[in-house]
Amino acid sequence: MSKQVSFRPSFKTVLKTSTVAGLAALMLATGIPAQVAQSFAEPVKVTAPQVASFGDVVDAVSPAVVSVRVQSDVKPVSDDSNGFGFNFGGRGFDELPDDHPLKRFFREFGGPDGGPRADRGPGQRQFGDKDGGKRKGHLRPTSQGSGFFISEDGYIVTNNHVVNDGAAFTIIMNDGTELDAKLVGKDSRTDLAVLKVDNKENRKFTYVTFADDSKVRVGDWVVAVGNPFGLGGTVTAGIISARGRDIGSGPYDDYLQIDAAVNRGNSGGPAFDLNGEVVGINTAIFSPSGGNVGIAFAIPASVAKDVVSDLMKDGKVDRGWLGVQIQPVTKDIAESLGLAEAQGALVVEPQAGSPGEKAGIKEGDVITALDGDTIKDPRDLAKRVAVVKPGTNVELSVWRNGKSETVKVEIARLEADKQASSEQQSAPDQQPSAQEELASLGISVTPSDDGSGVTVAAVDPDSDASDRGLKEGDRITSVNNQEIKSADDITKVIEQARKDGRSKALFQVETDNGSRFLALPIDQG
């Protein structure tokens, strides 16, 4: 009897068989694909926040920005009729000895101071002459910069240093059009100038306006458009880095500092806000290498607006003139004078015949306000006086002898040959005749030969006097606005100051560079 064996397939075997059968059925139903499609990942794409573009601003203002090409009348080295212009080792021809070979040569052949040869007729040229001794200069390109239209009839604003000494001016617009222009007026004190194109066709130009820069904040965007290195219309962008910068270019410095790329050739070009209004006029850069390092200075619109208006109207700028030499009031000086705050302008010296002198302003006065408006510093006073119409009476608040006084002044016109502050006069050399020690101040002094003040004979290098710049040979003319003639006079003034509770005394010092004030501690020793 045979034995029957039962066979049961494993689960794994069943799974394999089912999978194969399923694939076979699928292939029979759909057919075998001719090509198997490959799968790829999507490329990286980031949806970022939209950043504002300067394109709209640039499109709108570019037609108003121009390049300025300046030509000057290049004259011969000498304008003498004989055509010579030699410099013989720093000496003029007439200073050479009579037996000098050059003098003998020119006596023989004619030339400077030697006259023509006797056998040369009046119509013949001398050696070195051209055009009968009447040489003319030639117009040649000497500078280039930028500018912008400020009116539809063709007035253009640029820098004074761009057009200064120019004889002919050409304006190149952003479409390449070249137009001749003439100089309407310029102002060296603010480095501004105005040109006017020769608009024979009565074209209407795209122009821009000045912004209210009092609303401009540090950190605001600016767009600079100009002609760097003669490349033509170039746009850069940055922010306002600082306000009220004084770079020492003049008494009215009040620059905006921007970090937009500004280079040579950008001078006179505008810096726009995002509304397309001019917030500043690019004027100077700080650069150790001569190229852009992100520090540029622009004349603020508030300054340019009034100056440009005057230049367009009269070709010049009328400014008020007070006529006093001034310096800042430091914390030490304020303390020595009993002022509560270190602000105002300390009068070093009123100019002779100036409105300030006529009104009774004295050296040592501190001008603290003009018509009730507080004066922050000397630069603030200079700017406020400048905008006063000549002939106007103003009231100055003056701190004098420990109290405030009011002085009425009629502001005069600042002429071209006058300066906002007086010239500094050199003090005459003094010879010490005796030695008297002021050890508590770290100085020794001797009476001046002319009896005016005392001469500093020595300064302790470790003293406060030395730290504040007092040097041997300087002359002290007053202490706390009281004239002194000896060391004893200084001591008396200092003792009185100590009794008044002051810890510093104000010394007026004359040096080779002029007169100034400095405050020295008196509560030592």
C-alpha cells in the first residue's frame, strides 16, 4: 500500500509566484514600454521678498544730469612781449651778474632786457618771438565734472572748482547732445557755480528740484549720478552716513557724508533721494589713494538752494559780515568764564573798522545768541550771520564779565576781499629780561619788551599748560579778559578767580599763528 505525501508551498514561495504573475498580467494588459522614463529633481528656486529698485528714479532723473567739459585759455609761460619766460635758479634775468654768459648772449642776439640788436629793423622778429611778440593762448580741455539742470530753460548747477578759471564750457547730455554754455556766477565759499546753456532753439530741458534736506536722516538711501573719470552717465547708490561734516574747506562747511561710490569727475553731480529730488551736490571725497573708499561729501540742498537762487538772479551772493575772529568754547573755557554750557563763539579779536568793533564787541566776549536764537559754535555763528541781509540790525547776546549783555549790530556786506574772520597777526619776537616763576601753572614768564603782556620763557613738559599747546615764546596778553603786564598781574587775577569759585582761568595767547584762548587749571599746588 503506497503512502501519499502532502506538499504545502511556503509563504515566501507563494509571494514570489504572485508577484511574477502580477507583473506578467500587467505587461500583457499594457504592453512592454519601448523606453523607461527617467526622473529628475526640480532646480533650486527661492521666492525672496521683493527689494526696491532704483530703476524708476534713475530713468526719471538721468535726462537732467549732464557732464561738464571745461576749456581754459592756456597762455604762454610768460606774457612778456619778447616771448621769454625763464627762471634762472629762482632768480629773474635782471638779477643775473652783468658778466653772466646768458646776459652776454641776449645782448648779442636780443632777448629779455637785452633789447634787439642795433642792426635789426623794427619790423623784424627777435629771437624767440612768435607773431611779433603777441602770442595768444589756446583753448584746451583742463577739467571735467558733472552738473544738473535746475530749470527748464537751461540753468545748470555744478561746483565752482569744476569751472573755475574756465574760458569755455560744453554740456554733454545723457543722449550725447553737446551744447555750449556760459558761466552765470560762482561762489568759492560754498564751491557752487551756475551755468546757462546756449538755448537758441528754445528747448525745454528736463530738470530737477532741491529736496527739504531737514527731513533727511542718517541711513536714508541716496543715488549719485555723474561723470566719473569722463565715462559719462554713471549711477551709484549708498546711504547718508552722517550730517554736518566740517572738512575745513571754508567757513560754511555743513556737508552730508555719503557712502555711494563717488570719484573724480562726479564733482558737481547730484545725490538724489528716492523721490528724485536733489538732497546734495557731490563735492569732495576722502581718499588716501585718490579713488573711492566710501567717504564722500555733498553740499546739502538747504545750502545750495539759496546760493543757486542768488547766482541765477545776480551772478553773485550777498552775505552778511560781522568781522570778528572767533574760536570754539571748550568745556574748560566755559568753566573759566562761568558759562553753564560749552557753546557759543569766543571772540578772539574784532577786526578794525568792522561792524563788530563799531558795536563794541570786545575780545574775550562769548556770542551766545543772535536775535534770540542760540549759537552752538563758531561755524553756526558764521552761517547765521552770512544769511542776514546787509544793512539789517540784529541783537547779539554776549557773555561778558560773568553776565549776559545785549549788543545791537548793523550787519555789513561781506566783500570779496574780506574774510569771515580776521587775519591772524604774528606776535613780535620778545627777549626775556627777567625770570619770574609761576610754578603752579608749570610756566615761567618774563615781561614783554613793549610792556604788552608777558612772554613765556619756559613750559614744564608735564604740565597742563604744555598739554594745551602753550609753548616757549608765546605771549600771554590777558587772563580772564583782564590785561596783564607781569607775573604779579597773573597771580592777582588767578587769586580772584579762586575766590569766585572757579577752577580754571582763561588765558589769551598770541603765537606766530595768531591769537587764541586756552583755559588752564588753577586749583593745583
